[in-house]
Amino acid sequence: MMDENDCIQSMLTESLQNLEIAVIRSFVNDAMGIAKLRMIALEGSSCNSNKEFQPLYGGLASCFVRLLSIAVDNWNSCLPSKQSRHGSEEEKKEEDANVPLITDSQSTKMLHDVLSLILHISKTDITLAEEMAKGCGSHKHLSQLIMLDVYDELSHYERCAVDKEVYEAQEDALVEIQDIASEIAYCCDPSIIPYPCKVSPYTVNELLSRLPLTFQITSPRGIQERLMIHQVTAQQSCQDDVGFVMWPSAVVLSSWLLDNYDAIMEETLSRTGSGKNLKILEIGAGCGLSGLVAATIAKKKDNQTKVIISDFNHKVLENAERNISLNGLCDVSNSIKLDFYLQKGENDNGGWIGSDDNDVVDFQEPVDLILAADTICKPTDSIAVSKTIYDGLKPGGTAIVVSADAKHRFGVDIFENECIARGLSITTTDIADLSEGKLLPKDKDAEDPCSIRQTSGFVEGMTLTMFCVRKP
């Protein structure tokens, strides 16, 4: 059995076609595996090996489009229409009678396996699907399959009068190939990657910018977690798109959670009496870093805690779901649409309004703990977030909210009063006063253990506040 490094070397040295599909599939079985290979293809090294590879032009996408091209060309050359017919009529009839069945062709099986593999990859990592289509021209090869005249190919079998069952089997095989090719072609958002897509190769820097961010979060006490985070690749166009990127407060809250998870869980459980079935809700999650950290800790503790990652932006939610999958957290976490502005702030026993992709509202059970990071961008957000916390929490529940100050986040200055108006108790702490001041770099030359400088909107010297909000 080929080891990981040999497989990677084969994939990245233009000999992917020499590998068994099952072997390739084992390395791209999930979002995490695909992301790691994308990184290696562009950065030239594997974290599990001292070997280094030459960064690949076109990235990992070029490997799979090359494999697709070979499979399509081999299959096309074996189609009945590509078999030469010459000589007398008798000789042509004899040749027709000997035309190989599509279902018996090894090239058909190979093409089917390659298409199934690429469909799986495209559904699992939509960014790679975009790179295969736009950057490497996969639509050119898929179009050869989609535009194939199925009944012209089948006419060769009609001439040699094959059995009806045999004829239908050939028809089914051709149609299935076309169906899979079509599904791949339309995997991407048509507003971003229409079919057919004009080829426009990405530069190496563009491909690098599309990789997941790898966050090595280190808490003040030295606890570490490594998470991969996709940011939305669509262009941010308005204030409603603020969840497209990673914000500073998410990193601070995540780092704080690593040190304080057990304490906050113990205190919250004593107040809500939920037993082991504790529920955590991240609101306005964006990329979902804080919720992902909570889910990672919960999974390691093998308890019954469930983490819900919520936002109101459809693209952000899709991305959050990808990040859940990317980090192998589907068994402890899920995403749901939550709009702050639909919450009334009147549900004493708790219970909030969620909605599906079609904006069909659904009542959701209250949770024990709410996490929020940089969710306030204007004064009305403070009102809506306070209402969401009130409705979202069980009696006795807690919310931990981290935000930059009003200089950088308009409306934060009224958040405390809005919580009090809802009947919530609240305490505020300057982040610089927590964890011996280790959550933020002290100045531009100081170390950055939380990786906060990787985030969008970070300004040296900015002030952040933690709000601890409790429901009676």
C-alpha cells in the first residue's frame, strides 16, 4: 500500500493517472483531507514528512482536471462513433457487429470513477470546484460529455441489432455519464462560476489567498488548538456581509475559552440545571471560530454538549457549515439561520426564532450558553443582540460577548444599558485586564500568541471588552 507521502508525490508530480481511484479517494475523503492537499500543492511541503515538493502551477485543481482530461480522451477514443468503418458493406457489417459495448469498456469504468471522485470533491470543497472550472478549464472536458449525441452512439448498436436489454444498458451508461458531468458543471454558484465558464487561471497568490486560514490558537496558559477556517471567497459588498472574514474579537474569545471552558460550563450548568445535555449557541458567528473552538473542546471531552453556529447571511452560513465539516465536527455541531431582528426579547422561559433557507421561521429551544464576538456594528444591533440573548437563553443561562470599543464598533456603548433594560445582569471587563494581559499584544513589537494580527480590522492598540451577561 502506497504511503501518504508517496501518494502526495505522485499526485503533485503529474502522475495522478497512475494511482488507483480508491487510493486517491482515501486522501480526499473529507474536507480536511482536501484542504491539506490543497495547502501542500501550493506550499510544497507536508506536515507529516520532511519531503518537499515543487509548488504546483494551478494548485491541486490542475491535478484533477488533468486526470479528467485523460479519462475523457481515453473514453472518447473507445466510443462506437470513433471506430473506423471501411471496406465493403459486408466488412462494415462485420465491424459493426464487433463494436465493443460501452458497458464492457474499462475506459467507461475509469471515467465513471473519475467523475464520481470529482463530483465528491466538488461537493465537499466548493472552492476547489471553482478552481477546477475557472482556473483549469474542467468545463471544456465536461462539455464533451454533456454535449455528446447519445443516440448517434447508440445507432451503431441498432445497426448490429443487439438485444433490447443490451441496448438499454448502453443507453443507461451514456446517460449516467452525462448526468454526473452535468452535476459537476453546476456544482458552483452560477453567479460566480457560470456554465460554461471562461478559463481564467488564478495566480499563485490568488490561490494562496483562497486556502483555509490555519489558526494555531494558543491560550494565555499555553493550551493550543489548531483549526482550519475558510473565509467566504465572494466579494464583501455591504455591511450585511461582515461575516465574510475573521474579526479580532473572535480570536480573543476563542483563546479565552481554551483556558476557561470548564469553569464557565460548570457555573452555567449549576445555574440552568441542564445536566450533561448542555447547548451552546454562537450568534452572528461569521466564520464560526468561537463556536468551532467550543465544539472542538466538547468533542474531546466526549460529553453530550451540542454547539449551534448561527448567522443570518446565507453565504456565511454555508461557509460555517463548511468549517464545521473541515474540522471534523459534524457530530457535535450544526449551523442554523438566526436573525437578531426577528427576536422579541420577551420570552422569560427562553426560546428563539430560527429560519431555514427559504426564511420559514421555526421556534428553537433555549440554550445554556451564548457566545458572540464582534456582533455589533451599529446602535440598533445592540438592541437586537440584547433581545436575542434574552430569548436565546434558558433561565440562569449565560452569554459571553466580546467586542471592540465604540471607536471601532458603533453602538457598543449602549449595549450594557440595553441588556439591563431587558432584565439581564451584566458585568464588563477590559480584555487587557484578563489573563494577565496576554490576550492582546501589548504593542506592535509584542508577541501575538492568539494570532489576532491575522484577522480583519485589527488595529494596534485597539481596546476590546468582554461582557458577561446572565439571565435571571
